[in-house]
Amino acid sequence: MREIKIKDKGFPIILEPYPHILIPSKKQLHGWWPGKRECTGERLLINPYNGCSIGCFFCYTRAFPGYFELFQNRGIVVVAEDFPSTVEKQLDSINVASCGYLSPVCDPFQKVNEKYHYSEKIIRIFTERNIPIEFITKSEVPEEVIELLKIQKHSFGQISILTLDDNLRRVLVPFGADTETLLNNIKRMKKNGIFVVARIDPILPFVNDDKEDLKKLVERCIEAGASHIITSVLDIPLKIKNFVFEEISKKFGKKTVRLYSELYREKIDGYLHADINYRKGIFTFLKSLTQKESVSFALCMEYGIEDGKPRGLNRRFATSINCEGINIPLYIRKNKKFIPATNCHGNCLNCNEALCGISELAMGKPGSKKDWKLKDYRRWSKKIRPSFLSI
Ligand code: SF4
Ligand code: SF4
């Protein structure tokens, strides 16, 4: 059996259902990464897998270091062995929790999940404790997940759907679910009373940016039950620029690459961005469309340069309080389950009041720390000890 050597230790490559290795992991739940954070709500990020077999050529994680390089260079996914029980122990060590965000750097329902079902297990661990959890996917949402989400009132799902044209979808998202299945995910969740976000994310210039097509796509997503639309225009990490341009050339022709070379001139923190006026044109169009359709709208990680510094574009384009369209407060433990700490909007990034009792988490003041770790949740857990706590 072939193996991968990591720090002189061999890990056998398991071929089915997709080449992967199992690595013991002490990874901890953590909040957003430092830097130019735009995400308004606090989250506990959970990464059971590194590398993603859905295979989008434009995926920014192809530029990530560490285990992600193993996927980009050799097509091998890394599975954090027994990760659900690690998550369970960590949740049981805190009395304060924000909404979980399952698998921000790969699809939670990709091929290896068919063997390990870590995503379903982790969602169960959260919902059993009544802690909200969310995910983003381009795959079919398992029925078990819908059954679990529907019992936790702030849990929700985001479906990434880039085009209604399934031939184009096969090129962009080769091992994702087909377009009808994605629309059906939205319908199934909506039918079960679960908040659903449709993400047209990313829009690739000259590929899926036709305004008439975008209009039809937004209308179909809303008709299926989406309550909020998120979009972004493709950013290209400089590290994988050549790879992405070669793929665009192979898939869409040399003329499209020339158009990209002209359009992608703006560099922000190691990423190439499409011309700001092009992006603003798309966002203005989608914002006004969603306003007509009476659903909320936001951008994901979109920046422009103002006074020489990157500034988030959501200030101008978002029509919701939180970028994900749903307001989720912090939760605190009451015996074995958690309950909302307060009935705030959960937009901690802009909050000045800290009704939840965690003053550091109200990050509205300039210069606030914005990246939180499990150790911070443990520290807050000691402070928050309402009289009804039994632990
Ligand atoms: S589904 Fe998401 S994480 Fe997976 S390859 Fe595509 S963009 Fe990357
Ligand atoms: S009160 Fe403010 S800091 Fe606390 S959870 Fe709500 S939005 Fe976040």
C-alpha cells in the first residue's frame, strides 16, 4: 500500500471512496482568521477535512499551505481522525458558544464524507446541545442533516449555485451536485422551516456573469425558498494565478484569458481582484434585483481600496444586518443544553453593547481584537456562570 510521509511517519493512502489519509488531530475549534475580517457574526469554525474532491479549479484553498498542498499537488484529502469526538469534548469544555460553521475550507459533503459521515456527526453534536450550526455546500444535503437542522432554530444552510446551465456547472464544479439537486436542497430545507442562503459565489467574469442568466438564477433560487443571496466575484490568489489562467484557457479559450489579464489588475493582500467598476456593476445589479424580489443581499469578502487601505464593500451593498442574512446571538449553557444569551442580532463585529455579557466580543470599537480561539471561549465560560448553571 502506498503511503505519505509526514514528519518521518508514514500514513497509508486509502483509495476509497476518494484517495485520502487519516491523521490524528488535536485541532481546536476557533473563530475567524485575523486580518480584514468582514464576517459580522461570531462563529466556531470546524474543519474535519483538508482538501476538497468537488474539484473547482478556481478554489482559493488550492493556494493554502500545509495539508492543502497535498491535495493540490497529489489529489489526496486529509481526514482528521475521529474528529467528531474531539469536537464533542471541546464543546463540553465551554459554557459559551457561537454558531458552528462546518467546513469553511472544503465541502462538508464531499466524497470522503460518504465513508466517515463526520459532517452529520458534528451537526448532531451541535444540535443535541442546542448550539446552532451552519454549512456551505455544492453537494446534495443528506436527509439526516435536514432532520437535525430543523430542530435547532438558528441553524441554517447555504447552497452554492453558480449557474442554471448544468453543462457549465460540470466545468466549474465537476464533482458537485447537478443544478436540479442544488435547487432541490433549497426546497427541501425551506419545506422543513430551515433558513436557506443561496450563494452565487463566485461569479467568474465572461463565464457566468451574463445579467439575464444571473436574474433567472436568482429568481429560481428565491422560488425554491432562498431567503438571502450572497455573491462575490472571483478573486485569484497570486500564488495560483498561472494554474487558474491555464485552466481558464483550457476551458474557455485563449480570448477569455486575455480578457482576464486586462480585468484582473487590482492586487489586495496577495489576491488579484477584478476591476472595481466591473465588480460594483455586478453588485449594483444584484442588489437592486434582490430588493425587487424582497430578499436580503450581501457580499462575501469583497474589498475596494479607500485611502490606500482595503475596505469591505458590504458597507455599501449589504441589505442585511449580518452578511449571512440571519441574526444569531451567542449561546450559553443551561445544564446540558445551550440557550440564547440574549436576543441581540449577533452582529458582534459592529456591536457596542455586549448584551450577552462578553464585552470583548462586542467589536464595534476601533482596534478591537477580532480572532477568537477555544481558549477565549474557555476564559469567557468562567466569567459567565449564571445561577442556573449546574456545571
Ligand atoms: S466546493 Fe468549495 S472548497 Fe470545494 S473545491 Fe469547490 S470552492 Fe473549493
Ligand atoms: S450582544 Fe453583541 S457581542 Fe454579544 S452576541 Fe450579541 S452582537 Fe455579539
